Amino acid sequence: MGKIAINGLLVLLFFIFGFQAQGQNRTYKWRDEVELLMRTDKLPEYRHNQLIDQESSYDRTGGNDDGFSGRYSSIRKENGNLVIAEFEGPGVVTRIWTPTPTNDTLSFFFDGEKTPRLKICFMDLFSGKVYPFIKPVCGNEVGGYYCYIPIPFEKSVKIVFQGEKIMFHQIQCRKLPGVNMETWTGDFSAQDKQLLDNVSRVWADISPEVHSCALGLSAGIQTEEKKFTIQPGEEVTFYDKATGGRIVGFDIDGGTSFEGIYKDLILSAAWDNEKVEAFTPPSPIFSATPMENPRCEVWWQGDKAQSIIVICLCPSTNRLP
């Protein structure tokens, strides 16, 4: 329900119809995982038969020693070094995070091998100096140092810290049972490098357009434009479809209505004639409001000039709002 008058509200919606999942029956390689870093159309997909595992420095007693002393920052000592993570495969290390990197060495041992295939200064996972750990897929922001470059393994991976003390960290892994996985090689083809460059450009774009996310299942989008004025207390339906499809995103231009403290405009949507709304957030703060429907928990939100840009991958079976 609209609670303020908005003159010249312009809404652009981008949607597609008739999508279906596709499978693959081949060796899963590093580039397949890298491609997911830019495939926004796959964000809403359920990943069946995949398990998420994590090793971190959290205090196992429930106290607050989450890395301060280093007591819980490693699994065990081995040859004078610290084993900080160990996962069984097939799987992919998908994220490494820490607020306290050092100049000590990390060694990655794959598939039970005695020699590490990957040795790197801990800091250089995030510095952008060592390929393929480049910015902005790896870097340092307000929340700490992060690395999203995938590290695949067929049978197992063991990560060893060659130093006296490691503090806070999280290492996350996605396990893919039954997948024919190619273990990390450290060799990158020209095609691999071009793909990672494309990912970096997408991640570096701070003002993304909806069309830049029209890939895969979100390709072939159609655009619908509507202009209207909302009076206080009035409710306006600006998009209603009786067939299944996917809303890829929308661009709302409210002029100066989104400026200042008071933004009493509510957006809501319901799929497939459901009585409970999928979401009802105040329009300018989508990313700050939990979605009521798990099918709508995928949002990229930003603004440009006087517009709110939302890339929301909202699938529907029978009816779109």
C-alpha cells in the first residue's frame, strides 16, 4: 500500500517465460565453478545432493575465544605446522575469510599427496598480486579479507598454515557427492583467464544494469514499462501475469520521492495466487528486510541517480504478480 504521493513513478520490469533446468554429465572443472560467480540466473536454484561444510576458529565451548588465543584456530599440529582445514571430496573450497591475515605460508595438499600443489602467502590470497586470486573476487572490505576463487578437489584437501599462530578465519567447502571432479591444477588456459576477467568485470560494476544479468535461464528477457502516480493510502498493481516465468529485475524511478528520511512506500508481491505475500519491504531498503518467502531471498539492490535498481530472480510456476 502506498502511503505517500509519488509523481511520475516509472517502473521497468524485466521478465522471461518458459525456463527449465539443464544438467551435465562430464568432468566438473575449475572453470565450471568460476562461471557460477557471474551466473545470477542460477542463484535461486536448489543445489540438490550438495553439502556445505566449514572449518573456523569459533570457540567450541560457546565462549568468546573465537580466534583470540588461537586455541580453536587449527585442527591439529603436524610437523610443526598447523592444519587449519581438512575436507573429503569431491568438493570445492568456495570461500576463505579472515580479518587477520599474516605473511606466513598456506599449503594446500590435494587427494592425499605429500607435496602441496598450491603454496601461497596467506596475505596474497587477498592482495590481488598472485593469479588467479585477483580483485575484486578476492580483496579486503569492511568485513575483513575474503577470497571467493574456487579450489576444487577430487578426493580430499588439507590446508596447512606454516606459522606459529593463526587467529580468526572461516573456510567453507561445498561437497558434491558423485561428481567427476578435476582437482586443482594451477594451470589456466586462455579461455579460463578470459572467463575470470569477465567475472571480475561483473563484480567490479557498482551500478549494474538488469540486462547485464540476462544470462542462461534469464536470457531473452522482455521489458514492460509503466508510469503512474500513487496517492496517499492508494494501492496500485503495476505488474500482473497469469502465466509462469521469472522476474529478472526491475528499475523504479521515483524522482525525489526516495530522498530524505520518510520513505513510506511499500512494495509487495504474491506468486501463484498465494494468500501470503512473498515480500512486503519498504521500497528503498529491500536488502535490509528478510524475505517472507524463501523463493525471494535473492536480491542485488542499488541505486543510480533517482532510481532504485533491483535484480531479483523470482520464479513462479503459474502466475506472476
